[in-house]
Amino acid sequence: MDLGHGKSVYGSYLSCIERYFIPFFTHQHLESLTHTDITEFELWRNKQMQKQPKASTIQNFASAWNKVIATAVEHGYISERVPVPRMQVKGAKSQPRAAFTASELAQLRSYMATWVEGSSKANKSTESEMRHLLRDYIEMLLFTGMRHGTEALGVRWKDVCWHTQDGKRYLRIWVNGKTGGRWLIAKHAALAVLERLHARQTALNSQSLETTLLGEGNDKANKAANHLLFTFSNGNQPTSLNGAFKRLMRDSGLLKDANGQNRTLYSLRHTYATLELLRASTDIHTLAKQMGNSAAVIERHYSKLMATMAAERLA
């Protein structure tokens, strides 16, 4: 992982090992463990987490535990014939993420258009800049389906370019996150978001958006293209937008969905996938490539929409 070649899930394995396995098993030997020890560990872990882990979390623990055992065998610390107990892989069923309906999205975007100006006593106050940045961040996630956090916040101007096909231009964005790097195509409405971001960033004021996207012409343009996309006017990037998003949800009356679940920034990605499938405008395999998932993952999470997608054919 330090060399940049490890899978992102290894980070989860490290967390399991460092935060849970080592503190609990530090004075025990693998070859002497029993199923009772594993059960006691799982009860302790759940108490430490203060919740019943979801199935995906349980699977990460089981996979990390298997890695520990395999490493012990590989180094000759234990024999491969030693029956080390395994961890269970069944957990609480994950609940669907809270999403926005099309009408709620229209409400949110309309609200944000005036909300961004609500704190602007000074044109560049911290609160005003945060609101403007959050609005652009939200809309870009909705127009692309990219993951919030590392994937979205790591995008630089040089990662955005024009892609021409059949004489028509499309915005193409390179993202690199949980599942590696990939190109995705943004909706045409994303251009307005880029224009707002570009206009606010001081380092880009001396050149046009077109020049920045091309990153050509002179050294200054190339240097500017290396700046992060989502920053304040001075080029600094907030460490998190989660708190600001929660306040926006509260102020707009959209914090909870119809099932009473709190909406988070991840809800925007879930909304993107849901609306794309409901519109029947994107097939599962194309959507999987766009979002950086496998087709199987898309089918598993959105299988309830499959009949709706095929409504015209089924009717």
C-alpha cells in the first residue's frame, strides 16, 4: 500500500488487524484458539463498535482474519494443518441508502440557488465560500455519479477535458479512487458547475475555462491545470464537507427520506444510479463502468428497479 500498488480494501484489513485483532488476541497463539475464543472476540468487537456490524463489515473481518492465518502459514509460524477457527461471514443485512426523488432534487437545487447567498455579508466569508463550494460539489456528484470523498476531492483541472464523438463534445473526467482510475462522462449541465468553480478560483482568473481544460498554450496554463477542482477561492480545500451537507439538509427540510433515514453525501451517488436506471437511459454494464463498480454490484443493489426498467417491454 505504501508503494501505491495495494488494493483499497487492504486499508480495511489493516483497521481490523490494528484496532481489533491485536488488542484482543495479543496474548494468545493462533494454534491454541478455539471457536469459543472467536465467539468471544466477535461479541467484544460488536461492543467496541457499539452496533451490529453489517454484512460487508463482517466479510472484511473474515477476509482480514484469513489473511492473518495465510501469512502465519507462509512464514512457517504455524502448520497449514493447524485447524485455526474461522470467523463468521454473516452479518446484519444492509439497508438501502437514502436517496432523493426527482422532485426532491428539483427542490434541493432550487433551494441551493438562494441558500448560497444567505450568508454573504462579506463576499468571501468562510461560510459563503463553503456554501458555494458545497453547491458545486453536490451538483457535480449528481451529474457524474462519482464517489464523494477521496475520489471527487482528488480531481484536478487537468483531469477534466473535452471528448469529441460524432462531431459533438462531451465533458470527460478522470477519477481515481476505491476501484482504481477510470474515465467518466459528465452530464452537459456539469459545464455550468465548472464555470462557477473556475470563476471563483483566484489562481485561474487570468485565463479562460477553455484554456484551463486544455492545459495548453503556456506554462502558466499547465500549472493552473494542476490545481484541485473543489477548493475555496484561495486554493485551499476543506478536509470534509459532511458537516456542511448535514446543515444544508436540515435547513432545506430534506434531511430524512420517506423511510426516516438520514441522507448523506453518499445519497447523491445512490440517487444518480437510481435515476439513471429508472429513466432506462443507461444499461447496467455502462452504468457499472461509469460508477466504477461491477455489473454484479449494480444488480445486487438495484435489483428492485429491474422490473421498473423493463416496464415498457413487460407491459
